Amino acid sequence: MTIDWTSEVKGVGAYAEINGLNLYFETHGAGRPMILLHGGLASGEMFGPILPALAERHQVIAVDLQGHGRTADIDRPIDIRLMADDISALIDHLTLEKPDVVGYSLGGGVALFTAVKYPEKVGKLVSAAANVRRNAIPADMLAQQAQVNAAAIPFMKDTPMYRLYQRVAPRPEDFGRLLDKMGESMSKDFDYSEEVRGLQVPTLIVAADADMAPPSHYVEVFKLLDGGLRDGGWMGEGRPKGGHALAILPGLTHYNLGTSPLFAAVTLNFLDGQE
């Protein structure tokens, strides 16, 4: 595995006491606030390669979600809906005025539910490499997910996930506990189609052209947002009414999308573009 989540980019780190968590976040740059949410088994510093670009025009608040990175776990399942509550509480804690929320993979699901549950607190939403239905994931990948548990630790010691956790976690011995919780979370069926259909904030759906689910899945998600159903028109009059958009990024996979300059570029284009 060539992915490296070691980052030389340093922000201002702090903790917030939220919902029983000692939630860690790092702030980079200045400008309109953007909350940035990492993928499963990672932390905010996984975005190191693209943080300078994002922070050039935005105040980027990179959060370590429950049980990840520098945020210790608590007696609670890994559940994107509960973690969305944490992000809502962090917005209140920092007295942010409708920040944009950008998430990748697990963080993409947390970002989605932050916008679903708290639309009045969110400016724009970017949800990247986040599947809306479990049955969109191919059977071979579901079989791999079923093997995520503490027994997998010996096979993960050379991975960036394990190395990162051992380097930054408050309790490095909890990696097996995190694997158990992630495996349990991924074993549950889900279909968030109705939640997507009801989104009230401008939303960008992002996926790699070789993502965990096929590109057709993300096109279906875009259709739930009134996208891809008609010609867009010379003046864009046929585009989705809510200001939604779709980006399928070429030459990428589920595993390197979150650190790609293409991801940074389409995110900034969407966030900084006209309504």
C-alpha cells in the first residue's frame, strides 16, 4: 500500500468537550469556515496533501471523529448519525455561522447527516465516496468488510491506518476496539435515499471513477437531488433546483480520492462558485 497519511502540515489543535467526547480538531487558514471530515480508520491529518489548497481561501476545521486519531473512543457505537450530532455541537461550540461541511467516505456520511439533521447550521455540503445504499457495494467488498475486527490487527500493522493510530491516538491499545466497532457498523444494512432526497442545502456528490461502488450509484444519488434528469440548458436553467452537482473524478479509487488535488479543486469550485 503506497498511501501515506503522515502529514507535515500543522494547524492549531484543540479539544472540545462535546456529547461525552473529548473531540479533537485542527484549524488551518482563514476565511469562510469549512468543516473537514476524514474517512474510516483515519484522522483529519489524512488530508495533509490538499490542506494547503483548501486553507488558502477557507478556515478549515479538520475534525478527528469518535474513536479516530486524537479523539478517544467512548461507550457508544460508531454511527454516522450520532457523529453528525457531534459536528452540530462543534458548530455551536465554535459559534460558526453556517460553515460548509466536507466529508470523505465515513466522513462523507457524517457530513450528509449533519446537513440532513441540521440544515439551518450548514452552508453547503460536499459528500465524497459515501455510499447511500449498502447493496450498491459489490459482494466481494462486503466480504472484505465482514473481516474488519480486532482479529485483523496482525494483518494491518504495515498499513497507514495502523501506523497513524499508533502515532497519535490517546490510547493506542484501542485499535482493536475501533476495528470491532467499524466492522459492526459496516455490517448493518442501510438506505439513505429518502434522506438524500430531502436535503435542503446545496450538495456536491463526489466519487472516483473506480470507487467502492460503481459510478452509476453516484449518478442515482444525483438523480435523487433532481440531477441528470433533463438537459441542463444554455443558461443552466435545467440544472437541479437546489444548486446540487455531481463530480466523477478520473483515474482515482476510493482510497486515494481524499488526498487528490482533483478532489480539492472540485470542492473549492463548488463551495466558492455562484449559487
